[in-house]
Amino acid sequence: METKSLLIETILIQNGRVRNIKYHNQRCNSSRKALFGSKNKIDLRKAIDTSKAASDNVKCRITYGEEITNVEYESYTIRPIHSLAYVEVGGFDYSHKYADRKQLKRFFDKRGDKDDILMTKNGLLTDTYYSNVALLKNGKWYTPKYPLLEGTRRAKLILDKRILPTEIYIDQINEYEAIAIFNAMIPFKRIVIPIYK
């Protein structure tokens, strides 16, 4: 992945309100500093026009590099996910939210008849194609300690102590009861898939 690649932030606008913007700003500016050496900070909120968010749930997609290059809006409906295929990604790195998702798409295309993929890196669970995950055990939710991408909703859930980062190996998955799939657009526990022993 080239360091000069464009990046994206996907932000939920719900009933005219911009959600979780603090965490989107943090990730945006952290990525800009790491990849471009940018010292000035961008406030993504200033680029968002909520009057263009015509429905209840709108996906605002901001593309940026050193500066913002594009802002798009579209109505969003959560896609149902009932099944996952395990895909090992080896040394693949996606520590910044790049606009170029070609390699991720190659992994996604290995899902066969499943709805989505659950990726592993050297045997450790990471995330799905578009989302972070948390696994339920004995009433507590645990999220993979080393996701490919540290999501904004994940960051807030960890801060709120609703999910606990831990190393989860693929061969430990049957120790858990269910898996929740979430991201900036999908609320935590909206999509929960039972893990059958």
C-alpha cells in the first residue's frame, strides 16, 4: 500500500446528527500525521453538510489525503449477516482506512456461500470485511486485541469498557457463545451471530 494513497472516513449521520465525530477526527489526523507528516489538524465536522442527509440513516464518506478531497452522502440500510467464512490474511497490513480496498476484496471473494468473512492474521482473529467484531463469553464481550483496522465505534466501546481487548485465536472460537459485528454505521449488538459448538 503506497503511503500517498487516499484514505476514507465513513461517518453516520442519524436524524441530522453527526455521530462519533471525535473518534473519526482522531483517526483521520493520526493517519495524516503517520502517512503525510501533517501537523495541522482537520475537523471533519466542518466538511459535513447535514442538510444533504435526507434520510434517517445517512452514510457520509469523506475521502482525504493531506487535505479533504471529496465528501459524499448516501442513504444507508444495514445488510443482514448470518454466516461467516474464515480467511487467513498472513502479513497483510490495513492499519489505516485506505480508499483502495482491492486486497480486502480479494479476501472477501473467498467467502463462498457465506455472507461475510472473519479474517485471521497468523491465527488471531482480526475483523470482518467492513467491521470490527466482539465475542461473548460468560456475559462479557471481548474484541480482538489486534484488528486490521481500529474502528471508531470500537474505540468508544473500549473506552466505555463495554468490550475488552484480548487475543483470540481461531482455534479458541468455540469457547465463545456469539459474535457481534459492528462499525461506524452498525450499532453494537445489532448483528449477533450464535457460535454453534
